[in-house]
Amino acid sequence: MEKHISLVGILNIVYASLALIGAFVLFTIAIGFRYFFELISRYSHNGMDEIPPEVMDIVPFILIVIGILILFFSIIGIIGAIGVMKKKEWGRIIMLVISFFNLIHIPLGTILGVYSIWVLLNDETIRMFNPVYNSPSEKSTISS
């Protein structure tokens, strides 16, 4: 199970890092959104002038909000993955929450989420991460 735990940590760091790149791409698009559409409307005759100015104001805002959410969850995912690799209980809990969110990101997030949940909810993993659960006094109170 040691290898699975390390693999969960590494894969989640890679996945979250790719999401960070995506967040920065969204920030870049949001910054250049108005300029990009002004450039298109200047050089084409496809009716780009008909886009309402409200759309030009709201779309960058929406892109920035989505980028901030991706940035937040990616940073939390990296912190949780580091915690998992150091076998900290808080890291396991954070990674479980992030893994449930990853389930909706078809197909890679779903595969990673299912694998992470399987590894992190395994009885052997729980014992490795929670030394109190491993102690003899705890076992005697659980069995009685």
C-alpha cells in the first residue's frame, strides 16, 4: 500500500499542477479578452460589432472567478498531496475531499478520483495514517 499512497500523492500533484496552468491560461484570456475581440471585429466582417458591451465586461469577470476557483482547489490539492506523501491524517482528509471533486472531471479526474478514494479509504491506509487507531489500547476498546 506504500507504493499506492506515494502514487496517489504524485499523481494528484501532477494533476493539480496542470490545473494551475489552466488557471493561468484563463487569467491570460481574461486580461486580453476585450483586445482580442476588438482585433477580430476590426479585421473581419462577421458582425462582431453586434456583441453587446455588457458581454465584453462580464466575460472577463467570469473567467477570473473560474480561474480563482481552479487556483484555490489546485493549491489545496497540492498541499493535501504533500500531506499524503508525508502520511499525515489531515492530508488524507484533504485528498479525499479533493478526490470527490475530481470525480466530475471526466475522464482523467474521474480515474484519479476513484483510484485516490480506493487507496485512501483502504483499512491498511487508515491504520498507517492514524497511529491512535493502531495502538493496543484503542484496539481493546474497539473490540469490547
